[in-house]
Amino acid sequence: MSKTLPASPSGPSVSAPVSASAPSPWASRADRRQQREVKRLAVLSAAAQLFNERGFHATSLDDIAARLNVSKPTLYYYVKNKD
């Protein structure tokens, strides 16, 4: 079954396949929670490794972010602070 959607108010129509049995492309709430927990544990693991290598006070959030190849604000999404 196809549903016709306008591409733009004045442009041509575009057909998009719609199937009642197709799985949703969006993750379920439980899946999102699980993915977030996996990432949070990765942050904690990287932090623990750096604390062991450099010491707690010598390790910055920038160091942890660099180890994970993410931005520092991303870390704050998963943990509140270095403690």
C-alpha cells in the first residue's frame, strides 16, 4: 500500500510505502533506555581507566570526552559530574 504525500505545497507528489506490519524505525522507550545505560556505562568505564592511569585529580572531563571521541556536553547527558 502506498500513501501519496505532497513534496511541497506547489511541487509534485511523492509516493512513500506504508505497511501496517513494518516495524517502526523509532526505537522503543525500553530500547532507548537500554542504549542510554550502555553509553553511561561506557563513560564510567573510560573514566575509571583514566583515573587509574592518571589519578582522579589529574583527569579532566575533557580527557574523558577525548577518550570516548565525544564532546564534553555529551558526557553531562550521561553523568552529572566527575564525582
